[in-house]
Amino acid sequence: MDKNVILKSVLTEFEGLAKIPRPSGHEKQVSDYLAARLRRMGLKVIQDEYNNIIADKKAAAGFEHKPLILLQGHMDMVCIAEAGVDYDPLHDSIKIHNDGKFLSAAGTSLGADDGMGIAIILYVLAQDFVHGPLRVIFTVDEEQSMTGARGLDKKYLDNVKYLINCDSEDYDMVTVGSAGNVRIAMEKQVVWNKPQGNCALHIGIKHLLGGHSGTEIGRNRCNAIKILGFILENLMEKNIQFSLADMNGGTADNAIAAQASVKIVCDAADRPAIEQTLFQMKQGFQEIYGTTEKNAVFVFEQTELPDKVIDGKSTEALIALLCMVHSGVYAMSEKTAQLPKLSSNIGRMNIADDKITVHVLSRSATNASLAFIKTAQRLSAECSGFKAVLSPTSPAWNGDPDSKLVKLAGQVFTEQNGRPMKVEFIHGGLECNYFADKNNVIDIISIGPTNIDIHTPQERLQLDTVVPQVLLVQTLIGRLAAEGK
């Protein structure tokens, strides 16, 4: 096989996906595209009520009775743009940049999570090689609520023997377990008043690293929403009077908030004290995050007076909530070094339609701990006068690191690369959790090419891991089919 031809073909598949806007919850267009693409390959395609795609490819002649192998990925992406970049995720395509070493996007997230997984699967399906019966499932809404995986009819998993999920980000790692999670929207209605002060200030923090709240949560990255809450609490502790006109931050529940801003109304005479408080908070920030958040920018500027401000009780409740709700690691794994076991992330917050909403995503390696954290988060919200709206819980997946598929993947990887493959549990959440919950006898692994800084505008795919990933997937399928022949 010509590796340059393979890479070019996979990148062509990815470019087709990148042209289609596909934020979570808006996958109909890309679902139709994939259904048509698979039908042109001759596969039998089903598009279910969620817009999941289920497609079957017949086995090569003589291999019809081999175990059914499922290849799986998700079609949505986290859509994030750098500050100042004109980008509408519902209508704009991703502008790809290829420097020969990395694939990236111009000012936005790339969507290789999981567009590259789908592109690799499409390439493999188009090849003529020895394989048993293959099934493909492309799901929707993985990045937000996993609606596709959660709602998928379990009948599509009943006869599956092996499942290869193509949604991991490290080529030299096979994932055999991932954390469960729960999303909590903390909501409170507000009353608006007329502003009393004569000075309006815009305070914020931006250009933080952000990143995936599963893979990056234990790397001492600051949450912009959380730090802004502490800044406001500091003003209250100093008895500086102010009213809150607006506050927002973050872009996705499962991304560490890289920016947040607030608009307050105060007396002009208090502006120096507020600026001094911000300076002191910046010094404390440097002590905690100075080695990691080197590009952080604190914003302090005067702005136009707003027409209305939030009532004082709601302001106090919001500040209390932001200070009480933990955003970071609660506990580390006893089994795996440097792996979080339990964490939470304040992903987004905004004030709109007379309501404050704070979005929190909690993760746990065990279902029992997840139940505890749900209770703790709910009580934190209620103690602050907020209502906690809990989304359905994603179960934890604890696979077998010694399973047949894990061992075979490691064997093939070593043959192809001359080094061992790491076997890991991760703190991020995968759709494998739902598949294992629906059918706990399936042998499941998750693999993928190396993708760095996912869920950020700095996302970049390491190109020299793409072809090896293709060869790993294709060889795995071939080996499983050749057994007993």
C-alpha cells in the first residue's frame, strides 16, 4: 500500500466532513451526507430517529460466518473559535490548514474529534481486503449529551462480537475504560432593576488554555468562570458596592472555560478600589497558575451604562454558587498514576431570558461516586437558591485490559511500530460506556490517531499517525477474520 495515497484518500474524506457545519444537536445535514456516501459504497444503510447512521457491509466471500465487527465514531464536533474570529458554527465550514506535520484549522477547532475517526472508517470500508461482516455506527450529539449513543436501539449491538471505537486521541494508546458523567444545569430566575451607580466596568479574563474537561482537568488549568466568581466575591468582602448587569463565559460543558467576562455598575469613586482588587487577584492567579497559564489576559475597562441590572439577592446567590461549586479534580485514581477518578467542570454560564444558567459536568470512574457527586452538586445549587436540572447519567465503562481484542491490538501495534502499545483507562467519557451498558459481553476498545488540544482553537492532528491508524484498524479486522482459516 502506498502510504501517501492512503493519507491523501483519508484527508479527502475528512475535507468532505469539514465542509459541513456539524455542532452537537445539528447533525441532520452531515447524517444525510454520510448516509449517501455509504450507500454509494454499496452498504445497506439505516438512518434512525436520532439521525444515527447504522450501515452493514457484507463479508468477503468465504468469511460470511465470522463474528460481526462494529466500527464506530461520532459525527458532531465541538465548535470553538478564537476571540475576534468571525465564525458561525451553524453555517460556516472549517477552514483546514495542512503544514505537512499537523492538520489544524484557521482560528477554530478542527473537528478531527471525531471527524478523523469517521474519515478513517470510510477509507477502510472502501478497501477490498479480507474481512468478516462489518457494521458501522455513526452517532450524533456525542459532545453534548450523547443522545445518539444513549438512544440507539440495542438491537444493533445484539450480535456484535467486537467493537472498535475510533474516538481516542493517542495513537500509541488503546483505551479500555472511561468515566461516566452527569450534566447539571443550575438555573435561577432574576429580577431586573434600574442601575443606581454612575460607572459601568467590563471585567474579564481571556486567553486561558481551556481544553477538554476529561483529559486536561488534572493539569492545573484555570477555569475562567470560577476565577471570575472569586473576583466578584473579593469585591463583596471589601464592601465595594456594585450591581451585576451581565456575566457570561465558556463555550461547552465539556471544555474548561478559557474566557469569562462580567459587566458591573458601581460608583465612579470605587473604580480605583476595584482595579486594585483585580490587581491583587491577578497576583494570586500568578502564584497558582503562573507556570501553566502564561498567556492569560485580565480585562479592566470602562464601558457604557446598561439599562438594567440584576437584583442584589440574585447577584449574591450567583457569586456564592460559583465559589462553592468545585471545578477541578476531587480525587485521583488508586490504580492508575496521574489519572483523575472524580472531577467537575463549570463549562458555561450566561444570563439570558431573565434567567441565570450555570452548566456543570461531573465525571467519575465509578457509578457509585457519580451518584454521590450528583447529590453534592444538587445541594450546592439549592443552598444558593438555584434549581438543579440533571441530564440523564452516562454510565462508567470499565473494560477488560486482558481481553482478546486488547491483546490483539497490542500485538499488531508492536509488529507495525516496534514498540508496545499503552493500555489505559481515561477520565474522559466515550460512547463505549453506553454500548457496554447495553451489551456487556462485547469486547470493546477505543483507538485513534494523535489529536492535540481538542475542543480548542489550537486543536491539531498529527499527520504521521493517520496512516498507521488506518493500517492498525484494517489489520485488526483482517486478523479477526482470518482466525480458524
